[in-house]
Amino acid sequence: MAEATVFASNPAKAAVAHAHQARSPMRWLVLAVLLALLVFTLFPFFIALLNAFKPGTDYVRGGPLSIPTYLQFDSIAKFWKDADYARKLFNSTLISVTVSVLAVGISLFNAYALGIGRVRGSTVILAILLLGTMVPQESIIYPIYWMAKTVGLYDTQLSVIIVTAVLHSAFGTYLLSSVMSTFPREILEAAEIDGATRWQTLTKVVIPIMTPTLMVLGTFFFIWTWNEFLIPVVMLVSNNNQTVAVAMGLTRGQNMSDPTLQAAAGLLGILPTVIFFLIFQRTLTRGVVAGAVK
Amino acid sequence: MTSLSKVALVAGASLMLLGSPAFAQDKTFNIWWYEGADSAQGITWTKALEELKANHPDVTVNFEQKTFDQLQQSGSMILNSAEAPDVLEYNKGNATAGLVASQGLLTNLDDAYTAEGWDKVLNEGQLVLSRYNELGIYGSGPIWGISTYGEYVSAFYNIDAFEKAGVKVPATLEELTAAFDTFKAQGVTPLALGGASTSGQHLLASLAYTKADDTWVQNYQGLKAPLDGAPYLFAAQTLTDWLAKGYITKDSTGMNDDDASLQFTSGKSPMYVSGTWNLGNFSANIKDFKWGQFVIPTPKYSVGSTGNLWIIPKGSKNPELAKEFISLLLSTKYQTEQANNGGVSFAADPAGVTNPVGANASAVFAQIAAKQGLGFYPDWPVPGYYDVLNQKDTGLLQGTLSPEQFVDEIKTVYDDAQASQ
């Protein structure tokens, strides 16, 4: 089953092997490097947190790193109200969840055909799909706008869902196909001998084994869609349809930006993904190490 | 049901039937802008919209606070769809308002300009950015948008620090340099500058305008002739001189405007050259010292322009209401209101303005506009010139470009654009 995972299992194995070694200066060095990386990663969060609750007068006096003289919650409240944040949160969640389910579904079916099934020219199809993921969004946004306008989907969330799901599933198909092409043939043959149809092989054999991988893929799709900016900003005209990422633009004017409001928006913007990640991090790690333990 | 009430019902129903074609039924007026809710414009426009609402109780007013980003990214796509509002704020200039005007997406405002009496408030100088020709170039052609406020670049200064150092507000460039010297002698870096950002090129242009006459500015902004580099050479030499004498810190090379303005607001540097868009932030947040503005002394031209435009999309369902709203914004009442909120008004009633910041800013703008001295922004003539100027400006401050090389490099880009138009 080692092959049925998304990520290489070597680093995990190495980590396990390392744990059995005696304490060495190397370990401390690794720890120090990891700690430094941790501080580096957490620093933006810290800045957002520090400035989101800092009064504007403190900011203009001391800048981003100063310690606030008192805490104010106006920035958070103001951004919540001005951006109609509850609504944006709902929109983003709806779009991201739908895209993530849809894109995983499409990727799975495509990859089942391309990776396990025998499709003539599957390499060419994969190469084309990969090209699809590499094309810059800016270059396809105008045709997408025209298509959406022609079919009456401009300014609807459905347009964003369809476009984003298709774009993500191009990458998902590529990834899952390469994983499935190494799917143990013995298992598939055993299923065939037992008289399983193709549909049964997919639902009873492939999906259960692939579940951790699919979960990881779904989580990534969710986070990518959540952070998506260009497609929603172009496709969703009305404020009521917009997403969190687009609403963040409220803090940046033509010539001016409001740093404390920006920090508040940043904090509110990343919080949902952090919460989502915390909930799903068990499935994520399981997906990553699923193959390593066996 | 009694027969009487039946009659009443029928009568009522037929009245409603009769009434509906005569009265506008369930009208919705869609309006967008992206100025911040706390800015002078945002506050004033909200109040004016309230009045419009009160004047038309039968109309549902639907306002959406947009973002600059959104209209920058997809403005022409929105205007070319049924989703466009009835009236909206739009960025002035060739690449934005000019583009959508040339694409035929806007309502022509030539007739409204006189019919609504806007000509009594605005002069031709304040209409330069309202007119776009068939190529979308500003300065001539029909009126496609109306601006209701102004903006200009000036030096913000720390009044307390000036008093403490015994420095008077400079009226000439020599006095400005002398003021720098006094501060420097006292161990203070006098000028905060965002060398990698807008304020860097605005200072450079302000210095160039000290050596610019009408022909130069018109040629420069109109892309009419190859660049005459002399004013820019003077500006570049002055800037390197200031850097060498320590009037500007070496750090300003890589500094952006947010950090540079922080140098000023925290009291570290007593002067900062930037636009009137800072007024809101400074008024609200500077509590430690008194501050004021003075215009960089130039013979005529200052960096500045009229503000963003109100445009009426071609498909607007309520163009009359849209015009009424623009008229409200240009009325003395809301012009005064705007100045009182710290904004730069065209036609405020001086007696009614109690906010010193708005009163001063409006007065300064009036002076510049009266002598036709709006020199616009240095990046306007050439597409992408904003980044070119920032990049070369940084090179100049870093010392990798001499003033002569600086002028050569920006001249090459300018002349290429000029030749290929």
C-alpha cells in the first residue's frame, strides 16, 4: 500500500529512523533550525495579531512593532461590519467546500480511467491537463468572463465554483493518475476474479484504499479555493456574492492603506483556514504517512 | 364580505392599476464608490446619498462599498455587462476612465454639464480629466465624468518641531534648503522620503516643476515632443545633493510610503512630501504634535489633479437620479460639508468651513487651480512609467545612477513611447 500515497515516504522513514539514534549535537542543530523556521513562520501571524488590536494613534507613533498602550477592538469590529464579514464567510465556505468535493470527484473519476483503466494516449491527456494548470489565470480570465456572460452565469457563485473546480481537477487528475498507475495490480486482479464490476472495483477497492490521499487533496483544494483572488474578483460583481479574499481589498485604497484595519482583516482572513487546518490536520498527517508505516 | 367592502376593494384595486403606470414602480438606484467610509469623500457622499433617499422615498437606494482593486481588475468587464450600477466612482486617467469612454460604455455628459448647472461650479481646468477623445486620451473630446474634489502633493510639516528649531515655513526653494540645514545642524533628518514608492517620484516631479514652464508641462503630459531633460536633471541633482548632505536618510532608498509616513507621524522627521490623501489619517491619528502643509515652492505648476470621476454607465437605468446625485455633491452644501470633513473642495463656502485642515487644503487647491497650475502626476504620459520612475528613482538614491544617467534612462523610455504613439 506504500505506493498509494501522495507524498514520498522517505522523509517520514528517515525521521523514524533518526529517533532511534543516540542524542547527538546534530539533533540540537536540527531542533534549532526547526525553531528558527517556526519563529519565521509564526512572525506574520504575530504581527497581524499585534496590530489588529493596536490603536491607530499608537501605530503612527511607534510603527508595526511597537507594543500597544491599550487594546482596541474597533478594527476587528469595523472590518466585520464594513465587509459584512459573516456573509463573506458563508460565501467562501460554500464555494470552497463545493469546489473541493467537486474537484476531488472529477479528479477521482478521471484518474481511475487514466491511471487504472487503459485509455489510449493517456500520457498526452495528462500532459494537456498539466498545461492547463500552468497557464496563468490572467490569460484565461477574459474568455472565462465572456463564457460566463453568454450563459448568464456572470456574477453568480456557480461560475466561480465551475471554473475553480475544473482548474483544480486538472491538477488533481494529474496527481491521482500518477498515484493510481502504481496501484497494486494484484488487488485489482483479485477484485476482478471475485467478479467485481468496474464500478464496484472503484467504490469497494480503490476509494477505501485511496481515502487518505483523497482527503489530503480535498483539504488542499479547500485552502486553494479559499485563497483564490483573481477569479472571484472578476466573476463576482455584487458584494453579496463575494468571498473573504476579495473583501480583504477593502482595507487598501488607491493611495492609502489602513495598517491596523489591514491587520484585523488579515487575522480574520487567515483564522478560518487555520481552524480548518487544525480540524483536518489529523487526516493530513495520516494521508502523508499512510504508506510509511507499512 | 359586505358589498360595500367589495366595492372598496375593487375601487382600490383599479386605483392601484391606474396608479402604477404613472408612478415609477419599485425603482432601485444602484450606486458604487470605493473611497473609504472614513475618508472626507466617504463621509460626505454618504450624507448626500441620505438626502437623495429622502428626496425620493419611492426609490430603493442600493449602495455598495467597492474596492479599488476590484474596479481596477475588472472595471471595463463590469461596465460592459448588465451588472453595472446606475452611477459609480471611477479612476481618472487614460488607462481607466479613458479606456471605458473610448469603448463606448459611458453616458455622454456634455448636455448635463450645462443643463444641471455644473458649469457654474467647475471651470475648464477642472474638466481636463473629464474629457476623453475617441482614443481615450484625456484633455479633449466630450465630457464623460465629473470630479467633485481635488488632490495635490505638498509638504506636510511638524509645526511643533518647526517652532522648536526656530524655522519658518519656507516660501522659496532656498528657504527650504536653509530649513533642512537648520534641522540637520540640530541632528535631525529633516525629510522623510519613500524612495521606492509614490512619494519619491512625487518629490522628484515637484522639484522638476520648479524649472518647468507651460510648454514643458504641456509637452510632457501630452507626450508631444521628446523629453526635454533639463528640469528632471535639476531635480535629480537636487535630490542627490540632499542625500549627500543628509537631509534624507540613506534608508529611504528602499523605503515605501507607509514607512516614510511613519517617520513623519512618529515625529522622527519634521517633513514629508506626499498627497492630500494622507489628510484623513493624519487628522485622526497624529495626537503628539501640531502639523500643517505647505506647497513646494514652484513658479506655477504643482503635482496634483482633480479627483476620481463620477461616471454614468451606458446602461444606467436611472441617469436622471445619477445626475441629481452629482449635482448634490457639487452643491455648496456638500462642498462645504466635504471641506469640513477634511477634504479638498472646489466650491466650499469659506464662511461655513470650520475644519482648519479642510479649509486650508481647499484654499491651497483653489490657488493652484486658479493659476491653472495642476501639473498632474509624473507617471501619466507613458503606460508603465510609474514603475520606471520608481526603479530609476531608487537607482538614483542608491548611487548606481548619476543624475545624468537617470535622466538618460527615463528619457529613453519616454522618447520610445513618444515616437511610437
